[in-house]
Amino acid sequence: MKILAIETSCDETALAVLEASGGLKKPRFKILENLVASQIKIHQPFGGVVPSLAKREHEKNLPILLNKLAKPVNSLINNKLFDLIAVTVGPGLEPCLWTGINFAKDLANKLDKPIIRANHMEGHLYSVLLSLKNKKIKFPAVALIVSGGHTILLLMKNLTTWEKLGETRDDAAGEAFDKVARLLNLPYPGGPQLEKIAHYGSSTSIDFPRPMIRQKNYDFSFSGLKTAVLYFLKENKNFPAADVAASFQQAVIDVLLAKTFRAAKEFGARSIFLAGGVANNQTLRYSFQKEARKNKINFLAPALEFTTDNAAMIAVAAYFDYLKNKKNQLVAQSNLNL
């Protein structure tokens, strides 16, 4: 089965064509095309994503990407050699979501193809499978999805059966990275910039709080940590930014590690998933890999290109939706939850 996927949940316009086969237990995926148009330069002057500008760029970029897609796969478009269209319906920014949905609807009408809606967070969860190669996943597994808007911890019985153990109560991990980056006057996007300067700082120079790290639940909270950084900077205006970044980053990682591996121990997890935009952070990935090796747990994370928003992961989520024979209406939902 070939799937044309569309992703416009935030500020990345993405199209992909994925060939999927196999069942729920042993799915196989081959990426035929994976195109992403970044909007970083558009939003950089504003220090964050402006929804109206993001919508405008999606409207401009979608036809351009489709044309680029059509060059090597023109016969795929003209001869209708793909079976369905997948589109992100949430969570995300409403204007951006509807731009992708309407584009998918128009294309589906022209080509007489069905549309399957995809959950953006499920896409991140399944992004691990895009770079799995022939590595077998051992269940049960604990999955941590960390992005700009979400921090979610799941217990997975298999690829399609899971329960939510905990989530963020306020700022997500990625959101906290971006907010602290702004406090340090770093350019947008802040999270990756903070990680860069953190490499030159000492992670033990400041003892920032580790929110909820000792609580028995699996929820997260990073708003207080962000506030602690704010007050520290007010009282220590000349303190090296690299040390602040490194100490803050380590505080976040310590919390994510503690909660995830405590859950793994409690539920006897044989695998750890790490996915989402923050999974691009090399210090975080190394820390998780090291801890997993120490605890003799299988560690799985997507290739760096699949940690950020992309349409290939949306195609995977749609394929699982197809296999489960869900009859979902095409509705944009910014608050769609796992």
C-alpha cells in the first residue's frame, strides 16, 4: 500500500509518500519521498510561530511540494498509484491544520481516493519505526514523547495498545527549553540553540530544582523550573549563559530519566521509546541510551530527521489506523489526545 501523507500542524509544511506492508505485529515501511519546507526564517523575527503567517506559508508551500513530489513520482500522481491520503488533524494550530485538511480534501476529490486522519502525537510515537531496520521491538515498552507542546509517558502492551501513565501539567519539556532560551536571548528556535551553548557550560554549576522528580506519579511540570531560571538570571546578571543552559538542560533530563525508568522498572518494560522534537537533543538521547544499557533495556529512538515534524510519520500513523479499520470522520481537533 502506498500512502500520500500531509503534515501542517505547526510551522513545517511536509509531504511524504510511504510504502507500507505487513500487519500490526510486523509492519514494514519504505519511504519513497519525504519533503519538508521549513518556516524558521519567517517566524524568527517574532521569536515564535505566528499562526496566521504559518497558515499563509502552508498555502504557498503545499502546491510547491506536490510539484516537487511529482517530478520523480509523477506517474504516481497521474496514474493514481497510491491507495489513500493521510492528513494530520491534531493536535496543532487550528489554521494550520485546516490548511492541510482542505488541501487533502481537494486532492482526494480530484483523484477519488479515501482520506484517513492521523494524530500528530501518534505520528511521533510511530516515528521510531521509520529507522527500526530489522530490529525487533520487545514488549511491554515505556514510551516518552517529548515535544514543544507535549510531554507524555505511555505504557505500551504492543504497537496499538497502550495506556497513558502521565503527562505534563503545565509547560512541556520543549516549551520550557524555548522559554528559557528566550530568557537567555537566544534566537528562534530556542531549544536547539540552548542545546548548542549548553555543550560549553557546566551542568553542575547551578542546582536548579527537579520538579516532581520524587513524586510517585508519572506527571511532569517544568513551569517552576523555568521560573527558577528567571529569578536566578535576575539575581546573577553576569553568570555565564552556557552554564545556565547546561544546568537547566540537566535538570530537565534528570526528571525525564527518573520518571521514565522508574515506570520501566515498575511495569517490567523490555523496551524504551524516546520520540518527539526534543528527542533531537543529543545529550538527552545519550543519557537515555546509557541508562537503558545499564538497565539492560532495549532503547529505540527515531533517526534525527524523523524527530521533528514530518509527513512520513503521519503516513505510519495512518497505516495503523487503516489496519485497525477505524471509521473516523475528518475533523480538525487541536485537543486530540492519545
